[in-house]
Amino acid sequence: MEWFDFGVYGFVAYALGKVFFPDANPSVQMIAALGTFSVPFLIRPLGGLFFGMLGDKYGRQKNSRDNYRDHVDKYFLYRPYSVVCHDRYLGADPAAAV
């Protein structure tokens, strides 16, 4: 499940290049779309180093507990701002709708 978003983005990179970089030629559109696609692959090792050092310093359990708490805090922080769609299903948070 973790790689699902990367797979979907890889499959639609050509279309995303056309949508987000319309003024460039097709080669530049594809390079820009794949360049955007590469950012998470470059950032992940930095997050691993950062959270790995926190885990080494404070312990694995405290690090995991704090990470879980941060996710729960964000859920309850954005929950009041969730939108209701026209068919009365709860939508995603506003940041995802942009």
C-alpha cells in the first residue's frame, strides 16, 4: 500500500506533465513530471536519518509513540475543517482538495 501512490503517479506522469506544465514542449513536460516524482525518493532517506537518530537518542518506543500522537493530532486538527460533498459523504481535508 505504501508504494501505491508512487505507482499511480508513475502511470499518469505523462498526463500530469501536460496539465501542470502546459507551456513547455513534451520532453520538458515529461522531465518536469518525473523530476517532481523523484522528490519523495530523495526526501525519504533524510527522514530516515532524522527519525533514526531520534530513535537512537530517545528510544524506539518513544519515537513511535510520538509519531503516532502527531498523526492523531493532525487528524483532530483538520477534522473540523473537513468538507461535506453534495452527496453528503464526508470529503477529505481542505489541503487535499487544492
